[in-house]
Amino acid sequence: MEVVGMLLDKVAISVTRLSTDHAEVDKSTPGNMFHHVVSYRRSLVLILCTILFLETQADSDICNTCNCNSLTTRIYCARRNLLSIPQPIPTNVEYLDLRGNNISTIKEGAFTGLSNLKTLDLGGNNIATITGLSNLNVLNLNENNISTITEGAFTGLSNLKTLYLYENNIATITEGTFTGLSNLNFLYLGSNNIATIKEGAFTALSNLKTLYLYENNIATITEGTFTGLSNLNYLNLGSNNIATIKEGAFTALSNLKTLNLGSNNIATIKEGAFTALSNLKTLNLGSNNIATIKEGAFTALSNLKTLYLGSNNIATIKEGAFTALSNLKT
């Protein structure tokens, strides 16, 4: 960039000379004046083109380490043993793939000026915090050994729509974990060690549509667990340690369409377990330990179309257990 600065100085000098010489040219013949001006203009154009070329070369330094498409809108840096993010990054980049490296810290300003960046893939690194990418839509933090998400970890990601946090070591989701992500639609928290979801943990996610929590250690769901998720359509709680569904556990999920509770330890479906799920279409309770289905167990599920109960130990079905399921197809 030092070279660029020198060239800019030359432009300034050339402009000054052109202004100074203009007075002298005025005294010349019209033909000489024309050739004089054209010569200077050509020089200026050449210098400006050189500046643009050098700026482009500087911006494409990352492309010496990674693969870039011709417009540098998509950059692929996956599995290159990187310890830090190569710089500079072209400001027009829209997709940046940094999967499978050894990046643990993102230096301040690493993403400054990347207002066009929509997708950032940092899966398979050691990163816990990302801030300051206000236009980002998709963020992948799978396999980053994240054990704790501190409050404010996603500050500034106000336009994020999809967040991947698969296969980390997250144990607890606390209130404030997802502060600032009011536009998030898809959240993937599968294959972690989540045992506790504090009341109000998802309050900030008012626009969330899909939530994956499968393959964790969740044992209990309380009435406040899903507070704030009134727009949720899909919830996957498969392969956890859920033994009991308390009355009102899903009260906040009035727009839920699909609920997966397969491969848990549920033994009994109590009356009121699915209160407020009047819009539910699909319910998976397969591969549990259900022995008894009590009367009124599915009372609220008037729009349910598909119910999976395979691979259980059902011995008793009380009279009226399925009475409310007038729209059931399978």
C-alpha cells in the first residue's frame, strides 16, 4: 500500500504540473496545446489504472493461500492448518469458508469492512465468540470445543438467520445466551452435552422457526423452558434423557408443527402434557419406555396427523386415550 501512496503523490504532482503548464500552453498554437493536454491525461489514466491494479492485488493476498472465485465473492480456506485468518480479505466477499483449521482467536478488526459477507463457516476450529458482522446471515461454529457461551457472545449479529453449534461441549443454556439474535430462524444445538436449559434461555429468539436439541443430556422440560418461542415450527428433542413431560411443558409453543421426542426415557404420557399444541401435525414418541397411555394424554392435539409410537413397551391404553385425535392419518 506504500506503493499506492507514492503513486497518489505522483497524481497530485501531475495535476499541479498540468495546471501550471496550462498557462504556458495557452501561449502555444492550438495544435501544441491539444497534444500537451492529451499527453498529461494519458499519464494520469495510466497512474490511476496502476493504483487500481495494486489495490486489487493487495485485496487478493488471501487468494494466494486459499481458493477464490474470479470475483472474490466466494473464498475457500478449509483445512489449510491456518492459525489465524489471512488478511486482507476483499471487501466484496459474500461467502468465507474457514472450516477445519486451528484458529482459536479472531483478532480485532479481522472482519472490518466486510459488509457484504453473508455466510461465515468456522466449523472445526477453537472459536467461541463472534461479533461485529451486522449483515451476516449464516454462521457455522460446529466442532469448536465450545463449553460455555458467554452473554453477549453474538452481539452485533442482528441479521443472523442460521446458527450452527453442533458437536461442541455446551452443557448449559442460560438467560442472555442468545441476546441480539432476534432475527434468527434456525438454531442447531444437536450433539452437545446440554443438561440444563435455564428458564428464559430462548427469550431473545422471537423469530426462531427451527430448533435442534437432539443428542444431548436433557432430562427435564419445565413450563418456562421454551418461553419466547411462540413462532417455533419444528423442535427436535430426540435422543436425550427425558423421562417425564410435565404439564404445561410446551405451553409457549403455540405454533409448533413438528415435535420429535423419540429415543428418550419417557414412561408415561400424563394428561395435559401437550397443552397448547393445537397446531401440532407430527409427534414422534417412538423408542421410549412408554407402558401406559392415559385418558386425555393427547387432548390438545386436535390437528395431529401423524403419531409415532413404535418401539415402546405399551401394555395399557386407557379408554378415550385417542379420542381427541380426530384428524390423525397415521
